[in-house]
Amino acid sequence: MPAAAPPVLPRHVAITMDGNGRWAAARALPRIAGHRAGLKPVRMCIEACAARAIEALTLFAFSSENWGRPAAEVGKLMGLFLESLEKEIDELHAKDVRVRFVGARERIGAGLRQRIEAAEQRTGGNSGLCLQIAMSYGGRWDIVQAARRLAAACVNGRLRAEEITETSFGEALALAGLPPPDLLIRTGGEQRLSNFLLWDAAYSELFFTPTLWPDFALSDFRAALDFFAARERRFGKTKSQRAS
Ligand code: FPP
């Protein structure tokens, strides 16, 4: 019997981790308890990606719009990010994970920002899973910051307007250098992008699940991978073109 074809894995998985608040409310707990419970599936996804040699994982931890949440929730979330970074960084480094933060980092408090930069420096030479934490991130912010960079390069004569192409624009975006996310998972039942990876997700396969993020288990992650493996990806071409 011929050997079964190996499973088709995504190179880059992106996840919108939604539903922490509802998970907590269902248990009459404060919202931060839901965010804290959300750390377990974060660890599981990192391990599951590393175990399968998936190249990149990008997690939407805090959006540009999340700054508009009540100050108490924002403060507790920032505290949780700081605490989990301190707790997890040794293990991430030991697992050869390269950690990067993508987003408007000037809005993040100095203490957390310093830890973020230290974590990036420490793990920058690692060659395992590329883990992006999108924090203070919005897809529109990303497109605008890329446009600004390219405009500045044009103004100072390093670039001509005609040289702005999809490729050069992509190289100015936060996820430059990574393959585009080919699988985008959103938990919590909503079926929208909510300003995540607007440019990069042009051809992502979208997997939506009603499972709330703290309940997202390895079996759910596997279901998302199975969904991906069954997709026919044509990138705008016809089926016969893709086959040839
Ligand atoms: C959205 O759920 C989730 C967040 C805004 C925070 C996500 C943060 C974590 C999972 C904590 C750990 C993450 C890292 C990477 C250290 P929601 O609050 O909008 O839930 P709701 O829709 O049920 O209200």
C-alpha cells in the first residue's frame, strides 16, 4: 500500500483569541479571570505549532481598539502580559522560540516595553517557531505605518514612488519576512477580522469556532488544521491552473 500523503500544514497560523470575557461571565468571575485562563491555550498552541515545525504563530493579544476598554481592565491586562512574559520567557527561549511584538509599542507603558525589548533581544537569534504577539496592533495601523515609512523614504530620495509595489509595501509591514498567515483562527463565535492582519490575510483560510478562547483545546487546534488541509487553495487561479 502506498504511504499516505503527509498532512498539508500551514506555514503560519494567526489566531484571534476571543471569548475570555464571556467565559468569565459564565462563571460569575471578573473578566481578568477569563484573560488569565486564556494563558493555557496560548501555551498549548505554541507547543502544538513547535511540535509540527509550523514556522510562525501570530496571536492577537490586544488591539488598537482595546485601549478604549475600561482603564481597570486595560491595567489588569497589561499586568497579566508583564507577569506572563516574565514567567514564560525562559521556557520559550529554551524551546528555541523567537518572540516578537508587533504593534504601536509607543503606547505601551515603559516597564512592559522594556521587558518586551529584552525578550526580543534574548530570543532574536533563535531558529525555532517565530512567535508574534500582536499588542496595541491594528491592521489599519500597520498599513498606515508602512505607508509612512515608504513616504519618508521617497521624501529623502531613497525610494521612487514607482518602486512602491506590493512586495516593497509588504516589506514595510509589521510581519515582513514571514510567510503570510495561511490559516487564521478566530474563537468566540464572531465571524469577522476586527482589524487583524488586513493586508496579510488576503488569502488566509478562515476558521471560525464558537469555542471560547479559554476552552480552546488541542482537539480544536487539530480540527482547525484538518479544516486547512481540506481546503483547495487557488489564489485567484482556476482549479486546472493550480493542478498543472
Ligand atoms: C478577547 O476576549 C481577548 C483579549 C482582549 C485578551 C487576550 C489575552 C490573553 C488570551 C491573555 C494572554 C495572552 C498572551 C499572548 C500573553 P474578550 O475580552 O473580547 O472576550 P469577550 O468577547 O467574551 O468579552
